[in-house]
Amino acid sequence: MRSLVLALLAFLLTTPALAQETLKLGDTISGSLRFFRHQHPNGTWINVYQITSDNPRKFGQDDDFCDRKTPPVTFHLIVMSDKAKKARLDRLLDKKIAVVADTFFCSETAWHVGDAVLSEWHFAEPAQR
């Protein structure tokens, strides 16, 4: 009986939750940060900062450009002309980072490189002690 209970406990601890948490505005996305240059079909080169999520989640709200069965894994971080964000991202390349998603959507055009886009975001700050 004891081994049955231990086996059941081990199963429950290793099985993903049935109701997967969804991604909502204000949620934190964490994962590995990378940078690369991507060429748009019109020939323009795009500087891309992208997070590969370590915990992919489906969007809490429907998005016509998302695959409803597969959560987005890669997130294109829009930086534009924010030099401070760009400098901080450059220091964090190839490291695990966490950002808060203020506005996001699934990629809609060739300008969006990855499964989804974080058009507005900020760095998740560590908890204050």
C-alpha cells in the first residue's frame, strides 16, 4: 500500500496541471534572451531581441493570429529608440531574463519575428528585501 501511495504522489508531482495557466497583461515572461538580425522580405534588416520562454502559456484572450493549440514560445521584444532598454538588453544577451508584458499579441506581419510580440514591456525587477 505504501508503495502505491508513493507512486501516486510521484505521478501527481510530475504531471503538468490540467488547467494550464494563461498569459495575461501584466504577467511575467521569463526565458533566454538572444539577439539577431533578420531580413524582412522587402530587404530591410531588423534588429531582433527575442525571448525563448521557459514556461510557454496560451494567451488568456483569443488572438486570430495565434495557433489555438500551441502556446507562443518566442517573443519579439520591441525596443525602437529606447537606448536604456537596448543597453540593458545588450548586457543580458544569452542569459535568462524576466519581463512584464504590458501589451502583447501574436505575430501578424513579417515585421514580427517570433510567435508573439511584446510591443510594450518592462523589466521585472527582483523583489525588494
